[in-house]
Amino acid sequence: MILVLGALIALGPLTIDMYLPALPRIAEELDVTSSVIQLTLTGTLAGLALGQLIVGPLSDSLGRRRPLIAGVVLHMVASLLCMFAPSITALGIARGLQGMGAAAAAVVAVAVVGDLFTGSTAAAVLSRLMLVLGVAPVLAPSLGAVVLLEASWRWIFGALVLMAAGLLLIAAFALPETLPAAHRRPLQIRGIASTYGQLLRDARFIALVLVGALAMAGLFAYIAGAAFVLQEHYGLNQQVFAVVFGAGAVALIAATQFNVVLLNRFTPQRIVVCALAVATLAGLVFVAVTLTRFGGVVGFLVPAWTVLASMGFVMPNAPALALSRHPEAAGTAAALLGSAQFGLGAVIAPVVGLLGNDERALALVMTVSASLALILMLVVRPQPQPVVASPAVEAVPERA
């Protein structure tokens, strides 16, 4: 099940990261600036954010499988549109549709975890998913670079069509329905609005959503700026960039897996606070290094990777704490979580470009994201909602 859910949740990062080595080439071919081409990344993240808000309530009403299959089909069609896009406008629109299709996979994967697990167990499962998820940022730029060695950047999107087709088969034959019909919510506008209202009135839930979103914002800042900083400012070629970018993902993956060990001794809240404190300190060093240009590319990478590793402890724990507060609406809660993460990421990506698209802009955005998340955790002190047994949890033996 973890492998299946990991394959689902990896579709979004593959969609985001695989074309990163091609960004300078796409900008040159379409005759646009680096800041403009980054808007295609913003379009993808915006599609992921909007799509999750739509898919979440649908998955609580129709079950997990049908919205997932429809989303993957949309992703395949959008990838074909990207492949043949004649202009930057067409590419940006198609990337937005691509993000909406990938949103279905992201929501369903997290909602299934919410269906089956709560509390520290959910955090541990999400950490395991991060191991599978982490393979995507490691492989995606490398796969994109391999495609660029032999073909145009357009064939990167052709490869995404094939990957989505494989995921469609997995969704159709390997994923059971985890939300029984008796536990589904009616598909009514008033009911959907009521569920969202219930979640938005929970201040601690919103705090955890924002903490998770700020953690992802730091990651997306790195994704948006790393290709230009490492290739144009430090002179790395596409293949070396892919290796270096993958090393940062390895740091993130290692942290998510060590998080499972820490959960045996510490609460998820304590892990999040400590990780954000480390990320903030590393970020301050990062800013200082980039201002003085000390250490060259190594001076840039060490604090950047430290911040990424710290976020690896935040990203599984904050969503698990949030989902534990509302297991009765796991799909809608997962939608708000994912929408906030990718929505803030959509805002952060162009901010890096507007601030100069250099190492200083990248360091500043990552540091501010970590420090704001730390302040939020210290001020609000969000706790998980005590849960004895939700209907979804009680249904696990029957599904098993």
C-alpha cells in the first residue's frame, strides 16, 4: 500500500521537477526571460492548489478511486498539450491543467492515510511515503537531463504522458477503495461549504496547515531558483546540476526516514519545533554566506541542504497532526493542506525571480519561511485532536 500511495504522491513532484534542467533552454526557444519562464512553474503549483480544493470534497463524497482516475486522465491530456505548446502562454495554461490532474493523486494518497491511520502512526506512514516521494526529486531532473541529451525539451512532457499512463493502471487495479459508502458525505454545495467552514474555524488546524505550507514554500523556493543559481551563477552543466539537485533531495529523504525513529521517543509537535529552530539558524548562516559569497558553491549548498533536511522533519509531522484533528473529513482536510502548500509555493516561485533570481534571494526566502513557521508553532502551540476511533479507522479490518 505504501508503494502504491508513494507512486500516487510522486506524480506531482515528477511533474514539477522533471523539466527543471530545461528551463534555460525553454526560455531561449520561446524568447522569454528567466522570470517569465518561472511562471510556468507557478502555473503548475496553482493548478495543484486549485485542483486539491476541488478533488478533496469529491473524494469525501464519491470515494477515493473515481476522482483519482479522472485526475490522472486530465494530467495525460495536459501533458500532451505541453508537448505541443506553441507559445509561453499555451505552455503556462497547459502546465496549470497538468497541476490540477496531479492534484487528484496527491489528495487521494494523503486522504487514504487519513482513512487508515491517526496520530504518530499517520506521521510514521507519511514519513515512509516521503521515502518513496523523495525518489521523484532525485530522479526527475536526471531523467529530464537524459531526455535533453537525445531530444527536445518537449519530449520531457511525452515521458510524463507515459508515466501517468502507468499510474492510471496502478490506480485502476492496485488501489482499493478505503472510504466505505456508509461514511461518505453528500455531494452538496452547502455540505461542502459547511465542511470547509468547520475546518477553517479550527485555529490550531489552520496553524498546522500554515506550518506545513511554509515548510513547502522553502522547498519550492529552492526548486524555483536552484536551476538558475547553480547553472548560471556557479556554472554547473545540466548533468552536474541534476546530481547536485538530487543530493539535496537525498538530505530531505534521510530526514524523513530518521523522523520515524524520533517518533518512538518524541511527540510530532516537539520534532517540528526543533527542526524549525535548526532550519532558522541554518537559514541565517545561509543568508550571511550568500551576502559575503564565502565558500563558493560549497558555501551555498551546505546551509541550503541543512534547511532542506530540517524541512524533512516538518513535512510529515505537520500534516499528520492536522489530519488527526479531523479524521471525519480526511479528503477535505487533505485538500486544504495540499492547496495551502502548493498555493504558497505558487506565490514563492515568482518572488525568488522578482528578488533577483540569485543565491541571496533564494537564501532570504528559505530563511523567512522557516522563521515564520517556527514563530507560528511557538505562538499557537497546535495540538492533535484526541481521537478514540474514527469510523474510517474502525473500517480497516473489514477492508483488510
